[in-house]
Amino acid sequence: MKKIVRIQPKPKRRYRLCDQKKLVEFAKWIFKIVLIIIIVESLWIMVGNLTVKTVVAKWGIIEKGGWVEALFLNDTELLRAPTEGSLSWKEVSGARIPGQALLAYVAKSKKISGESNLLTAIEWQLLERFRHLLQSQEIAREELNKVDQQIISLREKLAQKKLKKIRKKLFSLKKEKKEILRNIQDILKQLALVKADLGTNLLLSQTVVAARAGFFLSQYDGWEEILKPAAIHKLTVKDFQRRYQVKQVASKVEKEQIIGKIIDPFSGLIAVMVNPQEVLPVSRKDVWQVKVADHYYPGIITQKYLLAPDRLIVALKGVRLPDEWLMKRQTRIHLIYRVTQGVTIPVQAIYQVDGQAVVRLVKDVGYKTKRIGVIATDGAKAVVTGIESGTLLFSKLF
């Protein structure tokens, strides 16, 4: 007989109370770890948001330059005392004066050293009259030239067509020309009379007259005949380091003593000494600028020569600085030698990834990295390529 074996089902496993407690503890630790991760991620996002900001790429410029030593080289006419005596100025130092302007007189006698003296008053009246007549003569000659040009033009028209109106206008112009010529003759006669009177009255004093138009100064530094535009290639480091003392003129002067000068405001040069490593490349006809406050005064490079490996002399011409700058001989100026235009962004918006400059473009979620090219920078902003003006970027705060 076969033996019958009964298979009994396995009893269900029952968790003990201690196992349940361990399971709860394990779940708590998992929850804590997840919570810590969430908190860390949140803090990281918050810190990231606090250390970045959004900026907009804009079109702008970057200036490269700095403060440099400069020398002002001018064509100058020195004024000398015509005789020994007391000097009295008529023009104010620092004024722009025309040619033949009456600047001063030197009185030989103490009796007429004051302008209240009757003889001196008469003398100045005659000189003013003389100057007025010279100006009138110049105006008359300019009018005569205009009339002559109109007459020539009308004659050319008459050669083509015979018109009554043109003939009438031509007759009127010829009449006007005769009147101008008559005025010029009267002026010349008056000039002769005034000259004769001046010859009679200028026995006790002599005048100082400007031989040219320019910028008048009743002072000098003694370097006017040395530091001229033609001496640009003779400049040395000492010329830039020297402190030029301005010499004032006393009221008592000797014959042929220097008493002032007239500066030509148009032919001068500004010589600057710069580091060639900072400004290269440099070529003639390049335009550099002198910055005074918020104003820019451009000048063209006309000369350059290397004085030493770290010193380059550059001459700028055509810099129309304010008149008070013409009184200077040596000073420091803010020179702008390179201006770069383009799309500009803060340097904090530039990141480095594998040695490449990149920016982070703002997206709806997060950002997108894009490579750029850096053309120029001044330490605060940079001119870049690869993005357009108006692009929204992420930028570091620090």
C-alpha cells in the first residue's frame, strides 16, 4: 500500500513588531536625505540667483588711452621793447589780436608814463585812427574785388546775350567801383596825414605793434625760439620732464628786452611721449584725441620717432584746444589713441569654458551657452562679436 503524504501550506510570515519599527526608521532616514537634497538644491538656486543678473548687449564704444606728458610747440613772435622806458599795455594778456594791433607803448620820459597825460591821449587817438583807417582800407579793397568779380561775370553774360537788364546792372557796378576807388584814395590821404602826425607826436614814446595775428601773452618762458614745430625730432626725455618757469615783465624795461609774445594758434604741434607697446600700431594720418572734461579734440599724427624701447614721440597737429591751453608749455593730457565700436557687454557677462570666451543667453528655462570673440576691453566692458545688440544675457555680479 502506498503511503499517503499530506502537504501542508506554508504558514504566512508574520512581521514582528521590531521589524516594523526598523522599517519606519529607514523610511524616516530616506525622507530626511531627500529633504536635505531639496534644501541644498534650493539654496544653490537662491545663491545662484543672488550672484547673477540679466544684462542687455548694447552698441557702444571703448576708449583706450591714458594720461601722458605733452609739450606744446608753437610758432611764436617775440615782442621786444623798442626803447628804454616805462611799459604800459593796451591789450589784455590772453586775448586774440589781429595783425597790426596796438599792444603797448614804452614812454621814454617819466612825465608821460601815465595814460592820463594829454600827449599820450592824443597819441592813442592818432593810433586808433590809424588802425581804423587800415581796417577801412582793407574792407574797401574787399568790396572792390567783389565788384570786379561781378563785372567780369556780367561781361561774360553780355558776350552771350545782349540784355538791357545786364547792361543796366553793369553800369551800376561801374559807378559803384568808382565810388569805392574814390573812398580808397580818401583813406590813403588820411593815412598820410595821420602818419605825419604820429611822426610828430611819437618823439617821447614808442609803440609795440603786432606784426601778425594770433594769441597775445605778456609773458614768456625763454624757450620760444627753441621749442618750435620744426624741432620735433630734437626732443629728449628732459624736454618733457623739465618744468618751464613763466617770466613776468616789469613796468620798467630795457631796449630790445623781451616783453611778451604772439602765438600762431594754427601751426602748432602737441608732442606726446607714450609707451609704444601700449599704442602700437601707429602710423601717420592716424587720428588721436585729447580729452578735456567731456569734450574731445581730435588731432592728426604728422610725425613719430622712437626715442627708446619704451618711449615713442608722436606729434599731433590740428588739435583745437581752448585758448587757455595755448598758455601752457608742458603739461599732462588725457590722450585717447584708440576707439573701438561694436556690441558691448560687461566683462562679468563673459565666462570661460575650455579656454573659450562664452556668454549665457537667457532662455525661458535656464540659459544657453554661446561662444563669442572679444575685440577690445577696458576692464569694465568689452566689445564682442558673435551676438547682436539687444541680446539678453546672464552676468555675474562680482
